[in-house]
Amino acid sequence: MRTALLILAGLLLAALASWLGSPSRRVMAAALFALAWLAVVGWNLRTGLSHGYSLREELPIQLLIYAIPVALAAWLAWKHPLR
């Protein structure tokens, strides 16, 4: 359930970053979102490891938590390029 909530939060934040960024800054907004989301996923990975999960168990989940919202941010930046 936590994974789904984090992915949903990432999707909402990616959409918000794209919406708040002016059309000329959407690529930069997507890149900044990707960096900020990487920090969130790093924190979540550290939390999972501190609760006894191995890196081998956590890494695929963290990859999904990171990749899905960042892919949306990249797609929104690409779909609505500079105007």
C-alpha cells in the first residue's frame, strides 16, 4: 500500500510541477522534479533498509517508485514543448 501511495504522490507532484512551470520552463521543471523525487526515493530506500529489508528486496520497488512519476514528468515536458 505504501508503494502505491508513493507512486500516486509522485504522479500528482509531477503533474503539479509541469502545470506550475511556464511552457518555456517545463523541461527544467521536469529535471528538477526528477532530482527532488530521487531524494524522496533515497529517503524511502533508507527507511526500508533500516526496517530490515535487504537492498535486493528494496531496489526493484524503489525503481518503480522513481521511474513511473519521472516518466510522467518527462512525457508532459515532451508533449508540451516550448511554445
